Amino acid sequence: MSDFAQIWVDAWNRHDVEAVLAHFHDDVVFSSPVAGRVVPGSGGVVRGKAALREYWTSALAQLPDLHFDLVAVYRGVSTLVINYRNQRGQLVNEVLIFDGELVCEGHGTYLE
């Protein structure tokens, strides 16, 4: 799973939304406080791959310097937590829940 995390970070660092989305189910549910700011009326929850594409594409347009540095990877049962530092120096965790090989649920979590 640490290979997955590095592939995920590399795709984000290339700003390749399609490469990131390739790992997600069509009916994925994703939550993030950033989504709450970028997607009006979402309450921070994005449903479906098409909506996730729109959210991430909009967010990247606002963050041209986006860059992640992998810090640690935590594996659970059907769950992967990717701990990284973003371009602002903030520590972030991406919590990904898998159904088979694809992510069915994800949560962006930020240090308060």
C-alpha cells in the first residue's frame, strides 16, 4: 500500500486529476473541509467521480503551487491513511477506504 501512496502523491504533484481519479469508484463519496469552501452547498461532501473531478479541478485552479511530500502511510483493514505535508507546510491525512482495488470513500483531514 505504500506504493499506492507514492503513486497518489506523484499524481497530485503532476496535477494529474485523471491519474488520481483512476483509483476511485464511480460512486465514491469524499469529504473535506476544503470541499466545503470550493463546492458551494456541498457541506464538504462530494458524491460521485464526476463531482469529485469538478471539485479537484476547481481546487487545483486556485492552488497552482500545490505540492505534497509524503510523510507516512498507515494501513488498516481496507483502509489506507496517507500522511503528507502540503505546499503550505500543513500536515494533512487522506483517509481512503477501499472496496477491492478502488477507493469507495475518502476523507481529507487537517490538523487544527
